[in-house]
Amino acid sequence: MSYNETISYLENLSVTLRNVKLRPTPVLLPWDGVPMPTMMGKQMRDDIDKERYSVEAVQRVAQICALFSAEHSSLSLREIASLTSIPVRTAAKIVSTLEARGLLSSSGKSGEWSLGPNWLKIADYKRNRTNIREAATSILYSLREQLNETFIFGVRDGDRRIIADCLVSTQPIRRVSRAGDEIALHVGSSGRTILAGLSDADVSAYLSRAKLINYGYDTMTDPKRIWADIKSARRDGYLTAQAEITKESFSSSAPIRSYRGEVVAALTITFPLSRLTDDLRNTSIRLVQEGAQRISRRLGYAPASNPTA
Amino acid sequence: MAKTAKSRRKTDPAKVPSPSRVRVIDRAIDILECFDETHEKATLQELSDRTGIHKATALRLLATLVDAGIVDQPDAGGTYELGFFALKRADTIHAASDIRQRAAPIMRQLRDELNETIVLSIRNGNLILNLDKFLTRQGIIEAPTIGVYTPLHESSAGLAVLSTFNEDALDAYMKEYCSGMTAAEARALRDSIAKPPEKTAIHNRTLAVAIVDSDGNAHAALSIQIPSGRIEPALAERCLKGLRKAARQLSG
């Protein structure tokens, strides 16, 4: 039996065992003619069990702490055990460990638990050290190595989009931009990408208080057009614009999300319209989305697939 | 280094091993607590040295912590740092706190008006903890410690809460928490509780006002800590006025 065959045999076996709800017992398997027990002595099996246990206990900490929410801010031991399928006695030990370390605390209601103050302390350390610009800068450099055009990292500040960082192309004819430049949110692909991350109510409120005037060359001033653009940004995950602020420029932007999932910034690639080809357009859209996803991951954004993260 | 970590574990009551606790979880939390204001990033070796946990065990624990998002390792094989898990838990604590939900917009507005750091503290019996802050946008800040319980008399926010106590309640508190103090220290403490905050502001640089519920219980406090380079009477006066107005909106 080759290595791959053995692995798939083992995988199939464990699937079968799971389906019939049997407790997996050590199985003898041929491995190039060597019987399994010789390869895996009792000590080794114990070690593997111990390793699995230790990892599992810490996984359970994450699982338990992720149960709490604004709606379910306190839970009884029984609820914790049944929601996580952890035996009550084990859950009790984990809970008392977490309580001693300030990660859970007994809530006002008797017999109920809630998240402990130590999470606030740890979160504060993390918050003080999470620098959105720092997260982006090194990624901007690696992106420009793939495409020598200008990269702009814009963040939201109230109703404005501010350029927090930018990395200008080294080509002789290039789009230039400066960190610190700011403009209203509805102007340009970068701002509208951020705008698209807001709720419909917040977008409407913004559009009613913002002055929809022409800021540069061909700024979108019609709320209908802005809404259409917002909808396409939400649908496609990117946005393109041309000749809005600067007559001769093309740009594509993608949203950057925080660990909360909210859009906090946008990544933009911009270049002179004279260089625009279908090929460059597609490359810039692909790169801007990839880059935005990389920066989002640095900001703790995890797409919904992982419930505990 | 390993030795000091071990002896610290022995003396800190939170870290005393007990049969009703899970040792491996304690160890994982030892690793987690290596990251703080001054230790933003750490290598496996550093974490192992600081906690006294064997490198092989630390590696397994870290792999689990990284998998759960509690710890982060941005580059494979590189240094470790805190993950975003704690931020989500802190958001949950904030969202579940009624007073924090009501206070947040008021605090933000006050911060924008004064451009000083506004802190919300909540009381739990005779202890108080800083629950949330809105930071000033100025270059020099005095960062408050978030998420650590202290006895009421050890923080300005707690002193503001104590100032709402009647004589009997204050006597009981002093007896329980301040029995180790000399007579002079105890007198000084009672004086500072009795004094309205504007009298102490310039000296302590922290202004605090209690938030009182409909039963007259001070269950929270708002405070502003002004860095010494900025403190002057007119600013203290403006901050105090803002705090009082905000606390009035949140009281009752």
C-alpha cells in the first residue's frame, strides 16, 4: 500500500467510524509490510492522545468564550456545556480556570457566567498597537512590484476620505497623489467604495447632508448614479472610475474591512487613462481585490466561514 | 528568566494550580499574558523563556491559539502577536453593557468638544474598572488602563463614587479596605473624598464625576485625565463642566 493509499484508507475508515458512531479503537494497518503496533508503541499513542487533549482544551476556551454575545451576555454552566457539547464536569473545570484568570466572571445573575474583564485589558493592548496604515504599507510595496502603478490607501474619517498612505508608480508618466489629501466620500472610486460599506440608511443620510458638487473634472453629482455605483460595488466587490477628480486618470478600488466586518478603508490602483487597456483594467481589478483582502486579514477580518474567530 | 516566571506563578493567587483547574489552559493563558503594552511581538523562544513552558509545549499551545485567532502569527515561522479574538470579546462586553451603550455617543461628543480622553468606569461592589475610553486626538495622551479592577479609593473614578457614600457606608468601606493605613493616610483619603473635584483637579490632573442610578447608587463614573503639560485651571473648568453635564444625562 502506498503512502497516499494508506492515508485515504485511514480517512475513509474514520469517516465510516464516525458514521456508525463507534469509538475508534487502535487499528492494525499494513504499512509497507510492517504491522502498525511496531511503528506506534503505547507511549507514542499516549503522547498523541495527550497532545490532542491539550490542544482540545485550549480550543474549548475559544469555543466557550465565543458563545457570549450582546443578546446572550450571561450563560449558565449547563447552557455552556450543552451549546458546546462539552461534558458538564469538564466545562466546570474550564470555567473555573477562566474565572481565576479573569476571562470569565460570575455575572449579576446567580449561577450565570459572562465574559471577564481580562478580555478588555488584552483588547486594549491590541487596539493600541493595531495601526491600520502600518498594516497596509508593506502590502502596498509588494503590490507595486507586481504592477508598477500608483497605489492609494484611503481611510474614512467622518464624511471624508483621507489618503493615509500612497505609493506612487516609478514610470515617467504616472498618477501622483499625497498622503493627507482628503475629499468628500462620494467622490472617486475610493470614497464610493467606503460609502458602499455603509448601511442604506447611512448612505441616504450622507447623501442628504453632503454637498454634491463637482470637485474636479467629472464628479458624480447625481444621487441616482451614486446609488447605482454603490450597488455595483456591493455586488462585484470592486469599483472603477475615470476622469472624476483628474481628467486623465483611471482608478479601481476594493473595500478593506476590519475584524468587525465593517468597511474602514479602500485600496485603489490608479494610472493615466492613456495606458488603459482591457488587460491592464482586469489586472488592476484583480490586484486591488487581492491587496484589499490581504490588508483586511491584517486587520483581523475573517470571512464568515470561521465562527470562533 | 524561567525561574522568575515560575516563582511568580506561585505567588500570584490567580496562578496557583488547583485540582479544579485545567493546567494546560492556565499555561495557554500564561502565554497570552506575555503580550502587553511593552511586549507587542514575541518569538517562540521568548515566550518559552518568559513563561517557563517547554518550547515544544509552547509551540503546540501557540498553534492552537493561532488557530482560534486569539494569537496571530502574520508570517509563517515569524513572531507572534495578539490576535483579534480579544477585540471581538471586548465588543461583546461593551454591547452587553447598558450604561456603555448609552454613554458611548455622549462620550464621543464630549471628546470631540474637549479633545481630551474620556473614560467610562463601572463599579462592581467596592471595586471599579475602566470599561471604555474615547481617546483625544492630540499628540500627547495619557493612556488609561482598561479592564483592571482596583479598589474604589485607588482611582479618581472610584473616589468620585465614594464621594456619594453616606458617613456609615464610608466608615464600613474604610474599615474593610483601608485598615492598613496610618491615621494620617486615612485622614488624607477622607479629605480627598470630601473635596469637590475642582479642588483636587490641578493637583491630580484627573477629573471624575459619578453616574448615579434612580435609587441613588453610584454605579459608574466618567473621568478625564489631563497630561501635566496641558493642565491649567481654565481647561480643568471646561472639562469638569462637560463631565457634569454628561453624567447628569446618564444619571437617574
